[in-house]
Amino acid sequence: MYIKNLFFVSTKLLILVIVFLLSFLFISCSSDGSSDESSEDGGIVTSRIKNENSNHSISDYENAGLKKPKSIKADAVDKKTGERITPEAKEVHVGFFKSSLGPKDIEVRFYKSHEDALNYGVPPAETTINAAVEAGGAVKGAGTFAKSSYGAYIVSGNTIMLCQVQIEVCDELVAGLK
């Protein structure tokens, strides 16, 4: 009788533990799925779209904290393919931003409109950030020998902003745009 009761209590305890573990796994693995972010690198957010109705200029970025922006060729051509690196870009500037993560490089590509930034700017931005992942095996990390240090980008109005290493750098700069 004692062994029978012990077996009954053990079975109940085992069932209770299994239900608890399954509930914990279900809650911790669930997500609401609503986001305008792209995270194709094992959970690392690599892109965002912000300020869809804005039309920015380089002075907007300077006022937001972009330091020493230098204009580079917007019509540069890839030596291997002969195709433009930033098709339809009107201007391209590189500078740095003093973020909470330290000073980081920023590249800003200007387009005629938000639609042009999405249509013509996103594919080259994806190519640029994927070069860092393919060359180094990760967006950042020790031993990474990446061709590009840009690990993420934000489409803000008529611009594509490439962020060194991670998107939080650009989040801080976008927060200062008017």
C-alpha cells in the first residue's frame, strides 16, 4: 500500500514538472511577430525603416551629430562588375558619430525620395552589410576580417544610413534628426 501511494505521488509530481517545463518553454520562445526590423543574422537586427515622410539633407545629419562628413563619389563603379555601387544615389557622405558605444563610422546615401531609397538603396545596403558577415563570419567579433565594417542600416526618409558594427549606433543618430 505504501509503495502504491509513493508511485501515485511520484507520477503526479513528474506530470507537474513536465507541465511546468513545457509552459516555461512555450512562454520564453513565443513572440508577437510584429516588427519593422530585419533580423536575418541569428537574431541581430540589421535594418529599420524610419521617418518615411522626411526629406533629409547633410546639414540635418550634421545637426544630429554626424562629425566631419566627407563627400564621396555617388556614381562609383564596381571594378569587377562595372555596375554602380550606389545606383540612383544623389550624394554619398562618410563621417563619424560619437555614440554611447564610442565613435563609429557612418555612411549616408541620399536619394531623390523615400521610394528611391527603398527601391535603389536597400539592395546595395544589403550587399554592403552582407560583405561584413561573409568575410568575417559575423557582424562583429574578435578575429573578424571583414571587407566592410558596416553591420546594419536604417532607411530614414530619402536616405540610407550605414552603421558601423550595429544598428544601435544609427538609432542614436536618427533620434537627433529633425
